[in-house]
Amino acid sequence: MFRDFASIVKGDEVTVSGNCIITGKPVTMTVPLEAFKDYYERKKFAQDAFSMLTAGQREYFISGTSEEGWKQLFGKDEE
């Protein structure tokens, strides 16, 4: 997993910010703290830990690729 992002915990949420590895553009998402822990500490699959996100949003946590970056690489939305 990539680790080139910053995270800020505020209450029961985590805001994750970084740059897409393809476009270089900033990406920021806020997720529940428990979901963040499920993924990074408890090693749950992204689709299970971040079920509240779209597949394209989850891809950022998996590979560092934003939805826009995915479209540039493959010409379609992450499904």
C-alpha cells in the first residue's frame, strides 16, 4: 500500500489528503475513524471497510489513484 498522504483525526472522522499518483492533483476525503482503522489496522478489504465510498473513491486508498486518474489510465470509471 502507498503511504504518501496525510490524515487528520477529528472526533470520529479521519480526513485523508494527498495527491493522485497519476494526475498529481490533490485528493481529500473524510471517512469514519472506525472504517479507517478497519482498513489500516484490522486489514479489512477496502470494499468492506469503506462501503460508504464509491469504487473510485476506494481506489485512492488502495493504489493512490483518484477517479480522474483511473479514467486517464483506462478511459472509464472504476466499477
